[in-house]
Amino acid sequence: MLQSTPSFQKFAVVFVLALSASLLYLYQSPSLYLQHHIPHGSIHHAPHPAPRAYSIKPIAYIFPQYYPFKENNQLHGENFTEWNNVRRVTHNSWGLETIRPHESIGFYNGLEFQTRKRQGKFLRESGFHGAVFHHYWFAGKPVMDHIVRAMLEDGEPDIPFMLSWANEPWSARWDGAGTKGEVLIAQDYGLQAGWRSHFDWLLPFFKHPQYIRSNGKVQFVVYNPSHIGHLGPQMYAAWRQWAIEEDLGGMDIIETRWGEGSMNTPDAWQGHPPDAVNEFAPHAGGPDQAKFSSLKRMSPVYHRGTLACWDTTPRHPTDGRAVSLPTCHPRTWQNHLVEMFRKIKADPNPIGSENFFFVNALNEWGEGNSIEPSVQFGHGYGNAMKNAIASSEKEHVWADVTIGSALAQDKEMAELKGEIADVCVVIRAGPDNAEEKIFKLSAMLRSLQAQHNKNWRAAVFHAGDSQLADLDLLVLQSLDARITPSRFAPDEGTVTMPAMDDEGRGILATDWLIKNLESLDPGCRSAKYLLITDGSSLYEPSAFDSLSETADLIPLNVESRETLWNHPMLQTNVSWADRCERLEAPQLNLCGPSTSTISNFDLAATLINFPKLQDQGISFSEFDGNLPRQHDRAIADFLIRESQWQFAPAHSRECHVRHNPAYTSCLKTGNFWFDSPIDEEMGCYTTSTLMEQIGRKSPNLRDIDLQYFREHGRCVRYKKDAYLQLVSPPQPANASED
């Protein structure tokens, strides 16, 4: 073996040291670079791993008041709290009682330990994931912060939480608006030093183990981002940087949405999209909860929201500024929540981001907006949330499940393409089937997709001159090759459009569509049965289960406004007390078959032998009908009486179709029924449509028995005196004396 010389050994030592230093430098250089831009330790920080599965996490807003503190004493008088406002009124402008706390909770002190402990327990037991506290910071100092600071000390309410900066000035109007003279505490956002002071005050909350995160980042809500002005992007960037430096894993700023134009921000915000957006009802969505699920996503991470009710009478008893909703109830709220959960599951945030659902509010008693136990509703709102969560778990699947089953469905649909379809569904859609309406085309299409019998096709088209703007989009979003959008485009040289209403043009368009199905949808053209319906109808999964090979007409059991109006149990001696009550009678069945009796024939609930219809050259536009549904009856009269088409016997007693507006499906949408003795008034209403349509003849709804709705939550009716006047025969004029 060769022996090394001293000079060689010296060289080797120097070489090894140099090589080690170089390797160490190469190893450290990226680290040093990262540490310059990302503070030490943060790149390894993952205190809350991103969720691997979707979930909905309801979050309730908490108004952290109901105890005396210095600023309120100075502004409103010694020992003032919101309870002063709540106590001084008893009724709102609708004549309804303003909601008041149940005796089990009373006019509590919000700062007391037992109050906060009770609130946390209530939220947990009602299915809420957490709470979001309104946080007040004005010109470098906190206000009304005692409850959240107490929570840091004793852990109550014991529930995950986040903070929402209510950054508007405090004003005498209670809503952040008003003239300079009405501003009680002004807002000043300051610059970097002020931002850091605010952040440092927030830091103990962000570091709390119960503080809510998403994708490992703390979540901080800003109530009115546009009020910050041009400084917003720089303030947010500083906070995000400091959150990294403080080893928080990062920060998301959730910007609260205030209606359609609320995302309009100063030019300085361009190029700075929000981390996330949340809805704050009623500012986002308005008075109609039925429209909340149709609000368009404003950000890739978008958290939907709702409210319990709204009545600012306690804060505005005499100044004319009170705004209140006349039709709030836990029963309608529960159904509304189920629809909101369906929407969230169908269109969730990107995997890894949470799906928070912001509920306004746990305890806004001064705004008539509280889900805490009340004199009027007891524990109704808490139970509604719990029940809605359970219902959604049974009824709805997440988008990933839908996507996961799409390949199998596509394969099944490809196999069915080679078969003759059992049913061709021709769907006449219009503006009343838009997403913001009660009865949506999208819901109708989902009901078809839920059929046990998968061998159907559908062609959707505009029913008349009034267009459903998103028809093609809604069909596309159904992700179903069996559904085809079609447009009525007759050859102007061969077809003259008559001067008629939308109903008449819709029938003409139906004939045109059937005639052109060979090119539009051959699968529909060769189907065994034809079903002509509209975009508001809903079909139960068993609707296409029992098809005959030879029947001319197959009746489906249908519930509709007409079946209710014509129901034999509901027609005789209807007293005022019977109104609304009669609809809940246990023995009442509102669903009956479409029959050969012309008055009970329903085209949307009748499967028509399609080959026979085409062989006989029957067109629907040749029948006269001057009133709603008269056209359908003319078709029935021709097929049954003149052409001797036969109805197959009804094959079951279960309901197959809700030809909307129908009572059952109306309630399921989270709306309510007006059981009016006037034919054209009876139907399904939202809060807005009741105030607008009935309010025109009955200002302030003075003739409507809103108290009945307050007690039952399903239905409204006329007050007794107004009802008797409506149904009493007109009195003959007194004969003039000779």
C-alpha cells in the first residue's frame, strides 16, 4: 500500500475543507434566499393541514354586546345596551310582535361566563361549526372588545371562532351611514404603524388553538372592504406578510359581499383579487331567501350565507327608517337551508379550502335577527339548522361524487344511445324558470336525472318570445348527453308566426320541435312515449317506471295548483277558519292522476304514445284555447272523445309529478302558500312577491293574516273581515224611491 507524504496530506486537508465549504454554501444559498423572502421557520409550518374531503361548516355571526361599556355610556347614556332598544318596542309596522328572548335566556348580560358558555353549547348542539365575532377597531384602538378578550381568558364560548372587522364608522343610524354630524365614532385606517398596531392586537386571537383556519391559514373577515379605499391592497399585503413572520401559516382576508355591485372597488385594487368572499344577508340577496342560492360566485373561494329574519324596529321605532320582513319562520328557513346546502355541495370551493356558511345571526336582537331561543319561535331556528344538515346528508352528494360517477354514467348513456328511448321529454322553458326564480329549470332537469328509468331523452326550448337567457348554459351545466337545447327557428318562407301570446307561440314551437326532432335529437324522435311539460315541473324518481308497450295514454299522479283548486274535499263550505288549515289535513291527498275527465287532464302528467301521434299527424297548435290550461283540455277532448285514445289504468298511488306551482314543492323551496279564495291569487309566494303583488291592493298587507303565518310557517290567508267581504255575494243597490 502506498504511504501519503506530508505535503499530500496537507493538500488533502485543504481540498476537503474547501469542498465542504462550497457544498455548505450551495446548500445554504437557497435557504438564505428563501429566508430573506419568507421568514424563518414558516416554510415548514403546517399547524392545520388542508382538509382532504369536502364539508360544510356553518358559522354564526355573534354581536358581542349586551353589557355596559364606556363608549356606549358616553354615546347613549349610562348602562345602555341593545336591550334598551329591544324593550322599548312591542310591535312592528306589520302589526307583528317584535321577537324577544325566551324566558330561558332572558335579557342576559353578554359578558357573563354562563351566557357565553350557553351560547357555545347552543351553537354546537344546533350543528354549527363555529362563530364569527364582530370586531370593532377605530383609529388605533379597540371598542366593545370585552367579550372576545374574556373568551381568550376562560375559553367560552367553547367553539371554533374567527373575527370580522366591522370597519364602518359608528353612526347614530346604527348602519355605518349618515352625515358627518351623525357619526359617533369615526374610522381612520392610518398607515403601516397603525396597521401593525391593529395586527398585534389581533395576534393573540390568531394564535388561539380554536381560531378558524382554511388551508392552514388564519381567516379574517372584513365587513366593508370598499370603505378602506385605495389603501386596502397594501394593508392586506402587510397583514399577510406579518402572519407568515409570526408563524401563523398565512392569512386569508375574506371580503364581505354587499349585493351585486359590492365588489366594485377603487382602481388601486385592480390586480389584487380577494383571497375569499363571503355573503352577508340581507345586503347580499335581498329579502327573498329563495334567491340566495342563485347568487353568482364572486371569487374562486366563495362562502355562501343567509339570515334568520330582519326587523330593525327596535333601532328605529319612530324615525321611519325601520325595515322588517313580514314572513319569517324556522319552518321555511329549514327548507331554505337545505337548498343552500345543495348549492354548496354542487359548486364547492377548491379542495383544500373550507366551505364556510355564514349565518346572520346568533343574537342580533336589535335587528330582529336572532337564532337564539325566542318567545315567538322557541328553539325553532336551532332545530331547523340541525334538521337541514341531516336532510342534506341524505339528499345531496358533493361534486366529487358526481364527477366520480360521471364516467360510469357516460358509459351507460353510450349504451342507451343505441336503444329506442322510452320517453322523449319536450320541455318548454321561460324566464320564470331562471335560477333566481322559485321553480328553476335546473331543478327540473335534476329531477329527470334522478329517474330510476334512465332510458329517456329531453329537448329543452324557449316557450315563447320571452327568453330564458341562460337556457343553453343550464343545459350544458347538467352534464348530461340526454338533454339537448333547441331553439325555435322556423323557415320564414314556410311558417308564418301568428299574432298570439307566449302560450300560443309555445304550442306552435312545440309542433315545430316535434317535426324537427329527426335532426335535433333522433333519440327523442324514435321514443315510445312523448311527455310535454314545462321548466317548472318536478318529476319523482318513479315517474317513468311503469310503461306499457301498447297504451295510448299513461296517466301520472300529479299535484298542481289546479288539483288543489278542484279537489272535492276543498270545494264545499270553505270557511275562513278552513283556509290554510285545510291543506294540512291528514286525510288530504293533493296528488291525483291525470284522467280522461277533461277537468283533470294534465298534459305535463300524461305520457303520449309517440309513434301513434306521429302516424296520425296530430299537431297541438290546431286546438283552440283562450284561457290558461284550456289548450290542454282541448287536446284531451280531441284525443279521448274524437280519436278514442285510451287511458291505461293508474299503476300506483304515489305522486309522480309536481306541476308547479304545487303546495308541497312550494314549501320545499323555503317559500309559502297564499290560500286565497281568488283563483288568480292562490299560489306560491316569496316575501317580495307577497309585498309587491298583494300589497298593491292591500297596502302594508293590512288585510293579510300574517299572525297565522307567524304561528304556523306554511301559509298566509286573508284576515277574517277581509275574507268575508271577498266571498260574500254583492249586495243589490237600494231601489230608488218613487
